[in-house]
Amino acid sequence: MFESRIDRLRERIAEEGLDALIVTDRKNREYLSGFTGSAGFLLVSPRGGVLATDFRYEEQAKAQSPHLAVYRYETPRDGLSRLVQAKKVGIVGFEAVHTSCWELAEWEEDNPDITWRQTRGLVESQRICKDEEEIRRIRQAARLTDKGFEHILEYLRPGVQEQEVALELEFFLRREGAEGVSFAPIVASGPNSALPHAQPGNRILESGDFVVLDFGVIIEGYCSDLTRTVVIGRASDRQREIYELVLKAQRYALGEVAPGKDAAAIDKGVRDIFAAEGVAEYFGHGLGHGVGLEVHEEPTLSSRSKDELRAGMLVTVEPGLYFPGWGGVRIEDLVLLTSQGMENLSSSPKDFLVL
């Protein structure tokens, strides 16, 4: 698996006219090597790859990346300089998005004879479509996330703090086998539900509250993502109206997601539904995003997206409406693009739920 990924990247490096590529982004490095340590970089050339790290991770690197030569450095700066000099490379690409100006200045100072060339997306373009092993892991993560939603419904009642709910949810997910959560769980009640990325606090759930639950897990390095919105105790007609509108928009989007479709066009279709009801201004984020080693990665479903959907992509579909001081609704599923269309990996119920 990792060998084939390195081989594909080596082809891209040759096409770009590079003698080597320095991979410094942690998730790109993990994708190519399997190495999960916090320190290190990859030097990939048309002739092969070297994984460089320090004393703390040398044995781990050898165990996780047997397909790569492992080089131990004292400092990343010294290690990189020694490697590029030993390989006698002339043009070295680097991940511009993940490299600081300070780092580049050091490399240029240490290696004035090397041409350092900015690159963007060489590894990410490989990561955007998942292979069967990646899909297996994400599918497993999605199943556990659904299980977590079913479990936490028992804890949603008046008198419970948001942070209590979030802690119980994370404890359950870890007890059930999650390596971790893909992001800190969002439990947002009442007016807090109008904050798309609210942090659970000491607010106590009250009857009549919307509660937005947004969470995911990590299984074998891969993430899931799910959002559901419920009402505590009693629901108003306005709450039901807004919820059904968001659900209508999500069902539309799910019906449009397929290989060959324009991501921005799907996002626009959802905004048109909201605009027809006079609430488009209350949907301020993109419709969705890719999920994989990171919970937010390419492609994007948004008004600014240039992506065309392809089989093997995994994306979220998560329209929402957020009314400051009143509350909000978001409904999110995790979807796999297939050659036949799409498969929804999220099975948690989406009917208007009053607890």
C-alpha cells in the first residue's frame, strides 16, 4: 500500500522536473510512510524515499515504515542539509503551504547550490480519492459514530450541562474502541446552537432547547464526522419548520452528490432552497468537506470550490441554519462517492426528534 503511494508520488516528482521532494506535513508523511511520530520528514526522489526522524522515534519509524530507509538526525535542519547533500540533488521541491519562511531561509542558507521550488498539493492530490483499505477504516469509524449518537440520546435531558454530555460521549466512544475523537465534540444547546463551532460549556440543557451534536472518531488513523440536532422536552412550530427546511436541503444535496458533479453547483442548489424561504443569510459555511486522515481535507463543497466529484472521495453533506440569540440546526452525513453514485455511511436517524 505505502510502496504504491510512494511510486505514484515519484512519478509526479519526475513530471514536475524535481530531483526530490521534502514532505514536512505530518499527515502527508503518515499517508506515504505509515509513520505516526510527531517529528520527522520524508525525502522522496525518483530513486526512492528516506524517512528522517530523531532518536526518540528511530525504532518506531523502522517498525512502521519498513519500505523506507530510516535516517536519524540530531536536528531537522542538520538532517535535511546532510540528506540533500548526500543525494546530490539540484532542484528540491517543498510543500509551500506547510513550510515557514524561516525554515526556507535556513535551507537556502545551508544549501546555496540547491534550487528550492515551491509545490502545492502533490501529496494531497493523491489523498483526495481513497483506496479500499482507507474506505474500510472510515466505514468502521462511521459505524462507531452512529453508535455514539444512539448512546448519548439517553443523557440528553433538562438539568444536564453541555460539557457533561460531551465528556460522556467521548468516554463512550473511547471505551468502544476509538483511538481518539477526530475533533473535540460539539454539544451546543439553546442559543449556543447558533454557533457552528461552539465549545461545550457549563450551560444547562433546558426544555425547549435545540441541541446540536457534532462529533467523530478516529479508527486506525482515519476520521469520521456526524452532526445531528434534537430538541429537549418540547418543540415549537418554528423549530420544526427550520429543522424540516434544513432536512429538505440536505436531502436535495444527497440526491445531487455523484461522480462528475460540480461541487460548487451542489452548494448553490442548497443556498437557492434557503433563499426561496428568505433565510440564505443564515447559512454561512460551506456545504461539506473531505474526510480521511484529517477530518477536514480536500475536496470541498462550497461556493468557492473548483472540485469535480470523483469515485473514491469521501465528503460530508452538512447544511445548517443559525439564528443568533435563538438557535440553529445542522444535519451532517458522511458520504462515499462510488462509480454508481454515492453510499451514505451515516445511518443515525434524521427525523425531527423531541426527547
